[in-house]
Amino acid sequence: MSSPNSPNRFNEEGATFAVRGSETPDLDAGVAAIRNVLKTLPARPGVYRMQDARGDVLYVGKARALKNRVANYTQPAKLSNRLRRMIAQTRGMTVVTTNNEAEALLLEAQLIKRFRPAYNVLLRDDKSFPYILLRGDHDFPRVQLHRGARRAKGDYFGPFAGAGQVRKTLNALQKLFLLRSCTDGFFNTRDRPCLLYQIRRCSAPCVDRIDKAGYEELVSDARDFLMGKSTKVQAKLGEQMQAAAETLDFELAAVLRDRLKALTFIQGSQAINAEGVGDADIFALAAKQGQIGIQAFFIRGGQNWGHRAFFPAHTAEVPDEEVLTQFLMQFYEEVPPPRTVLIDRDLPECDVVAQALGERAGFKVEISRPQRGARRKLMEQAERNAVEALDRRMAESTTQARILREIADLFGLAEPPDRIEVYDNSHIQGTSAVGAMIVAGPEGFRKGQYRKFNIKSAATDDDFAMMREVFTRRFARAQEEDPDRDRGVWPDLVLIDGGKGQLNAARAVLEEMGIEDVCLVGVAKGPHHGREGREVFHLMDGSERMLPTNAAALFHIQKLRDEVHRFAIGAHRAKRAKAIGASPLDEVPGIGPARKKALLMHFGTARAVRGASLDDLKKAPGVSAAVAQQVHDFYHPG
């Protein structure tokens, strides 16, 4: 059987039903479309998708008995306004049956993540969680921060709430266990210890200042520490320090003393006392004035690995218990669940959620609401943090709404902008040119919607031509994918980093496409170049605007401009680094990394490979006659 995370698992086991009807968005037509599907539904567990006339997914739901659950939608008078609006847009359904309700819950979370439906509670967080990776593919393992897929061999510890918490822990590991953090390439080329050895942050295995057995002992201690066995590590360090003092090896005793002090400091600096909890995630929900915030604490091995606040979207008219259920399933779609999940309220489907998470994790997961003791104290702290985080969010939202209204007034918009796009280009004398687009809304940056554009056709020493190419590609795609502008991907306001030239280049592109209702604004430095707060805004009618240096709207636009600078420069640096590592041999078809390395090691340079005769190419180790012929023919056609 395929893995629980495989998207094909349920489709193979289930069956699909679909119907299409009238495109008039009214309640009766929606009910009729649902009734047509209802005739074919079994009373089995499964997942259903509500779709509009274009086939876009409106809602994903799961059911213990599909026929009974979907039948509820044929009686809209008993449903909330939110669900009635959904039914009015429904013109078709797709249904997949599963073996049980837990499988349906897993599939529901997968489909919500895939389709991002407008009527589902959505976990709106585009950041992957960082882990600490203790590599296992080297005689002297490296300890490092890790994000993304777990392809490297080694032990992964996490999740941590953020990179800052990981760096703090990595810093502690360096002080305590003197593990290397350098890359393998740096490690292999050292002939003397680096600065980290001098400041007692590394044991310098690169130059044999410690043997393999001694380093393995440090790695074992670090693994124990990350697994929550800090008391064991503390006792061991204390014994070693005492033994060194007794043998009058005071230098070693001082080193061990400093490591012991670092461990004691770390233990005392924990924001919360999670001793005895083991591995657990703690979630508390706060609701106020129609908004919901969820506070998460991550505890691993009795250590606090940070906390983060989440603010799910589309929670209006949804019961708090359903919001928390949907949040848990979507949260653990990416993050492996621990054995214990603590929540601040009872869930109607708690057993099913626990079963589903257990299937995903491969072991039993317990979900409980703590009533007393240390766990209850942790929950109370999470509840306080949830309320405080929601209060801060609401205060920021109020301020943000006022700022957006000021921006709308400044640029003559009818309504405060919901989607702001900001554009910039980055290159060095025309090389490795990229265009960048960031997106922001009332809730802040929408990093999942950022885009970079590798400049293809424009002259890379012509900023105006590059801006024309970026806008042509961006809005041609928008016209193709969303001609009716009802998917929320069209901007209400476009800010361009630059003056009249860049603004006119972008405007010309939109005029050629027949797009005349997108507000474009050029953001340029004012008469006092280099001084913050003197930006000039160039409008499409040729007028200019400036704001007082203490205006909140100006600060917000500067923040947007700085973010697009950061993103553009980062994309440019990544492209430049890739170009630096490229080789002319990359152009030869059929030459992979191994053969390219063999040719370069034998001939020394790519130019020498190009000038080599066929006989010389055949002599290169690891290069077959066929490959030699292929390389020779590529450089000497005919």
C-alpha cells in the first residue's frame, strides 16, 4: 500500500462522481446540482469537493457517511449564511470514497492544501519549520540548520518555532560539544584550525586536534542533549571536570568548567518549564470579534524549542472546535506529529483526529486536554500567549487598515488596496539579471505569492526593457489564467521601484494589453538622494506626490520597497552563484557531473577539453569511447 501522504492512495481505493449544470449563481441551481450527485452517493466514508461552474474548488469536506453528509446541503434554510453562499455557487461535485473516517480526514487535509478553497479554514503560513540536522554521512558529523525535504542522512531534531531558536541552540551545541559547523569542502581544505577552534567553539577535527573516537563521544553527548537528556550530559561533564582537576590538568578542567557553565545557563534560560513533558506540541485557541489566533508551543525532550502564533483564514461563522480540528490536520500535513498533542478544549472528533495523525506518524498519537499538574500550567501559559498574540494582531490590523486607507487616498483609489504588488530589477553591469515581484495585503507579506523573473529577451543593460519584459510576462499570464479577475490575483496597486522611466515602460505594456484600470506608481528617491523619507511618488497622470517624513503610509511603502530590494538581490545572488559554478562542459549533451569531473581532473580546464583530440579524450579515466566521440563531435562538428 502507498504511504499515507500519497495523493493517489485514496483515488485508487475510491470512486469519483461529477456533475455540471447551469452557470447562473443562485441557490436553487446549487441545490439541484447537489441533488444530482446525491443520487449516486454511497453511505461510506469519503471526501467531497464542491466546485463552481468553472470547476474551481469552493470547499473540501469529509464525511463518515457521504450520502448523509451531502444530503444536509440540500436543505440550505438550516445552514449558515456562509454555507448558503457556497451552495449558491456550487455547480458540481467530485467525491472520493475511503476505507474509514481517519483516511478521509487525511485526504481532506491534502486536498485543502492543494486547492486552497475559499470556504475552508486555511492555515495561512508560508514558512517551513526549521530543524537541526546532525549529519550521518561523514566520519566527523556536521551540525547544521535544515529546512525542506529530509534527503540527507542523519538525525533530525525539531520542529523549532523559527530560525532564531535554531541558531540559539546551534550556538549552545558549539559551546558545549565543540562540533564542527563548516561545510565538507571547507573541512577538506583546512591545514590549520579556524577561528572557531581559537574561541573554543570547535574541536578542529579537520586538522586532527581530536581523533574519531573522541569526536564520536562529543556527537553522542550532543544527541543526548537534543533528546532531552541534559541531566545525563551535565553529570558526565561534572565527573570529567573533577577527574581533570584531580590529575592537575587544570587547562582541561577549565574547558570543561566553561562547557558546564554554558549548559547550566541554557537550562536556566528556558522560557517555560517543560520538565517531564517529553515530546509534545501544545495548542491554545483565542477568539475575539470574529478573529481567531492559535498559539503553539513545541516541546522536545522536555526542552522548549520555541512558540509561534497562527491566524487561520476563512474562520467566520465556523465553530472554534472545527477551526482547531482543521488547523491540526493542516499543520501536521507538513510537520511530523509528536506522540503527545495537548489542546485547550475538547474536540468532537478527537479520537478520529488522533487516529489519522497516528497513521501519518506511524505510531500512536495521544490528543488530550490537560486538567492538572505541569501540563495544565503549560496550557495556561499557552492560553495567555494566545490572547496576547491575538490582541497584538488586532491592534496591528487596526493600524494597518488606517495606513491602507491613507495610501488609497494618496493614490486616488476607491477602496483600500487588498493586494499590493511591488517590482524591482537586480543585476551587476547587465549580468545575472532578474526581475522580482513581492505581494502584500492587509495581513502583511504574502511570501507564497512572490515571483522572480529570469530576464530572457530584454537587453540586460536596459532597465526599462527589463521592466517591460517583467510586466509583459506577469500580466499576460494573469489575462490567460484569470480573465474575469475573480481569483484575487490581480493587483489593486502596483508600486515600481524607479522614476518616470520605469513607470512609463510598465504603463506602455499594460496599454498594449488593453489593461487600463491597474493603478501604477513609481517610487523614486527625491531631491536629497540617500536620505530616508524624501521619496517621490510618480503617478500615471504625470503628477508627483511626497509625504511628510513621519507619515505612517510612507513608512509602510518604504517597508514594501525594502522587501522587494531584499528579494530581488537574493534572487540575483543565487543566479550569479549558479553561473559562477557553471562550466562550458554543461553544454555538452549526455555529460553528467561524474564525467565532467573526470574530464576536468584529466585535462585541467574546459578549454583543454575543447582542444583535445579524440584519442586524448578516450584516454581520460571514466570516459568511454562513445562519450569521447560525443564530446569530440560537439566541439568539432563536421
